[in-house]
Amino acid sequence: MEEILNSEYAVPEFLYNEAVSKPTLLLHSCCGPCSAPVIEDLAPSYAVTVYFYNPNITDPAEYEERLKSQKKFIDAYNGRANRPDNVAFLEGEYEPERFLNEVKGYENEPEGGKRCGVCFRMRLEKTAETASLGGFDCFATTLSVSPHKNCSMINEIALDICARYGTGFIDRDFKKGGGYQRSVELSKEHSLYRQNYCGCGFSKGDK
């Protein structure tokens, strides 16, 4: 927890105030647009910290664009939310070389295939580890907002991981109930950058 509290984007003190009875949640986010409806959904019930860990975004300029969009939405949300519903932000290490090493041998897999499973596991495991070290009650991911992502695969991987790290996981399909449509609406409302491929160079070729 000390490492997280000393981060440039430290979790606000109010999240640990005894007056705030909501469980703490580390929300892995793939991008600002996908995080927007999930934050709206979860922040009233959880003390949310958005965790931006995406080494799969292999183009540094693209990574910075998505990071900027993420921060932009959090700032906008916190500007209109009640104080107990404010969300915090934590940026994970940007390590695209690690991602490329992890997916070696799967370069020619189609989008949605084994390469994506490796990518999901890499990001979700780091999220679970960070949640465990930071003392969060549970974690979740925005990945299921996308209609192009296999929610069953994502949740199966995450549930396997959380059992090893001793932290809870919210296994919800966030595209249901109009989640994806809400993502589009909020992106337009806040002028958020919306990418047209998942993140890695391989998916860009398949878009």
C-alpha cells in the first residue's frame, strides 16, 4: 500500500476514511471510453480506483492518447460526482516489451484467439496482484464493455487469478444493459478519443 500511496496518482485519503463504508475496488481500464459507463455503474457502490495497465498498446503515441482520454473522463466525472463517489487513478508500468515476449508464437493468431487470452491474463493478473498488495476488497475490468471481447473468456481467466491472490472479482458483462451504447454516448459528450483497434500492432492489422 505504501507504494500506491506514494504514487504520483495516489489514492485519495477519503477512500480510506472510516466514514466511507463502500468496499474498495481496483478497476482495470483498457481505455477512457470503455471505463466511462463502468465508472458510472460502480462508483455509487464502490470506492473505485481506475488502474490503467495496458502494455499491449505497443505504439507509445497511441498509449499516451488513450491515457490522456482516461484522465480526461475521470476529471470530468469527479467534477460532477458527489465526493464519496469520486474515483482515483493509478497508472501501471508501461512495458510493451513484456507483452511482445508474452505473445511470442501467437503473432499470427486471429483477433479473439489465443493471443488475446494471453493478453487478458497478463493484464488481469497484474491488476489482481496490485489489488492484493494495495488491500483492495476486489477488482474488475472494463474489457467486457467492447462487443468484440469474449466476456466468458475474460471472466474465466479473472476468476482463476483472483482465487490465487485472495481478492474478489466482479464478473459482470458490462456491455449488457446498454453499456456499450452508453460508452459511445459518453465519448461524444466528453469528446473522448475512441480508438479503432484493440491496442497491439497485430490487432491493428486485423481491424
